[in-house]
Amino acid sequence: MAGTDTAQRAYIGSFTSAGGAGITVASLDAESGALRPRHSTDAVANPSYLALSAGGDILYAVCETDDGAAAALSVADPARPPALLADPVSVRGAGPTHLALAAGHLLTANYVSGSVTALPVRDGGVLGEPTALFQDEGGGPHPERQRGPHAHAVRPDPSGRWLLTVDLGTDAVRSYGLPGLRPHGAVRMRPGSGPRHLAFHPRGDRVYVINELEPTITICRWDAADGTLEPLGETPVLPDGFAGECFPSEVVVSGDGRFVWAAARGADTVTTFALDASGDRLDPVATTPCGGSWPRDLVLGPSGRHLYAANERSGDITWFTVDDATGVPGRAGSIEAPAASCVVFG
């Protein structure tokens, strides 16, 4: 996992309704991976997930509220807190939890309403009104969590031709053609598994779907030529014998394709898996405490040598140094971040 840090800033999202600062800007020490908070702004309500523009000068945030919205903020001046470019724009869906930039649009997954929205990115990075809104239908066997659709994540594929969306409520991963967000297909995961997020293998031909309601990772084959997803099997997130609540939140793949990490809330752990050359087999290596409580997000730092957990309930960002031989993370430090929900680098 060789490499050097190119980013010197981190952006931390948090729930303002639970005492979070909103968006916090922190400096990044390239060698140690340490973060140091610099500025914050509460100009956006509940910015639970963030995405950075390709140029690194504009930060996009969801507003995870009942009247969901998305916002664009300038981060071009490192000496100043992020500043809104314009008022947040409605996504015409409730409770947006995730977002991504693709094909000139900002895409949002709206959890409460179970929909996906596309907003055009205008000149200067300002967001326009939605140009597409897709509402899912149906549910799943879980009596409380799957009474209806719950879109939880949106992720462009490495080819740039497709967008994959993950719906916890209907146990489905859907594909859309880009540009234009054209509905293409849907693949059902195991009933009741509750898919939450996904990550691509660096080759682009495998997808790892982390399931929230059943603590597993579903390994899938991805064909970018025709936009098809094929589930191949499941791997438990935690070792046999674990007792207690466990709600996996995020899955991360190393840049060289040797390791996969999975965060689990309740268990408050990060599990390391060794990935075989085919990408079809996950072998558990170790399970490590996440450094706090309720790791909502897990992200690899720019160098690939550090892993960061956003621990929502304990209110901190904990970072780890990853062992190059085994992939196992060792705790290296933490900062306070009340109601932390995500970290992005730029």
C-alpha cells in the first residue's frame, strides 16, 4: 500500500441536531495521519455526508432532514471556514444520507423517502434544481426497517458509465446509465439482509456490499460492459460466537486490492479481511476496536496507510496506522467530533 499523502485537509460531517459542529475542517499530517481541527460551520443542517469536487475547491453536503436538501460550499480558502455558494437546494426527498458526483450532477440517496435525486452542477459549482427523481417501491421481511424503500447510498462505477444505488428497505442494488440517470436494472440481495453501502475492487470488476440488518458482506461480480451485477456469496462481518447487536455501516477496499475493512456499530469494531487475487474470497484476519462508539463511517486516508473511523455516539474521529503486511489497523490517535458522521479528504 505504498504511496504519499497528497491532501492536507480533512472535512468532517456531523449531526447538528445532536450537538455536532456541522462541517469541521481539519489539517492532515501526512506522515502520522493525525488530524487537527481548524474551522467549522453550522450553515448546513445535519451535513451527514460530504463529497469534494474534482478540483478540491467545492464541498457538497446533504442536509439529512425531513425536508431534505443538498448544499455547495466553497473551501478554496484554507484560512476561512466553508462558505455556502447559494441556499441549499431541495432534493425533493426526505432524509438524504449519501451523495456522489458523476456526469455533471450531484446524486443523492434519500433514505426516508426511498428515492434517488439528480441535481445538475452549474458553472461555479452551484447546484440547480433536480432534473431526475426516481422513487423506489416495495419492502422486505424485516417488520420495522423494511416497511418501504430506503435508499442508503449512491456510487458511480470506475468506468464512469454507471451509477449503483443501494436500498436497505427493498434488499436491492440498482444500476442507472450515465449520463442522464437512466434506469437500467436491479439485483436483489438476500431477503432481510438490508444492504447499506458498497465499495468497488480497484480492478473495477468486483463489488462488496455491506449489509446492515444481517452482518455480512455480499461479494458480487460487476460487468461494466453491460452494467450487470451478480452476487457470488456472503461473508460474515464478525467472527462466530459474537453476541449482541451489530449493525455494519461501511466497507473499504485497499488501493492495491489486498485488504477489505468493515466497520460495525454496536460491536464497535473494524474487521480486517485478506482478499485473494480473484477478489472473490474474504478471509478474516483480525477484529479491532473502533476506538469509540457507533462507527458510522470508515475511510482510508489519501496515502492508504491510515484508516479513519467516525464514531458517532462517542463523538470522535479515531485514526489507525495500517500494517502493510497484515492490513490490521493499530490505533494512532483521535480528536473530539461530537455526533460525527463522515470524513472526506481533499
